[in-house]
Amino acid sequence: MKRFYKLLLCLFILFGTLVINTSKTFAAGVSLSASSTSITIGQTITFTLSVTDCYALINSASSNNGSVSGGSGDIDALGETKYVTYKVTPTSVGSGSFTVSGVYSAYTGS
């Protein structure tokens, strides 16, 4: 009978550990990615801003080679990741840059 209780206790502890470890963990921050590294005139490139577990206030988005469309000013991503997309269609041959400016504040202190 003691073996049964020890086994039951071990299973309970194991199950409890598995249940506790299923919570999601987010590292707060903001990152930017591009859909391509090389395009031709007339094609559109998409930039994706990922906002994770923080509040972000986007002041502006600009490009030195084409106009920018899309985006959002306030992004509230408490406990999750939200994505904002920007599209740029270049107007001249050569390299270009895309800039997003703003501030963010982490909810978790990470």
C-alpha cells in the first residue's frame, strides 16, 4: 500500500510540474524584418514590425526611396505579439533605407 501512495504522489508531482510549465513567456521588445533584400522598381517590399509584451508608440515611418503606407501609431501588446506592416514601392534605382521611429515600454521589466 505504501508503494501505491508513493507512486501516486510521484505522478501528482509530475503532473503538477507539467501543468505549471505550460505558461507562455515573452521577452519584451520590438523588431523589424523585411520581406526581401533585393527588389526591382515597381515591386513592393513589406516591412513587418513585431511588438512583443510591451506598449509601443510609433512616431513615424519613412523611406528615402519611395512612399510608405500602412502602420499604426499605438500598439498595445500586453502578454502577446502584435504585427504591424508597412509597404514601400521604390521610385528610383539604387539602395534605399526604411526607418521607423518611436518609443516602447516593457510590461514585464524584461
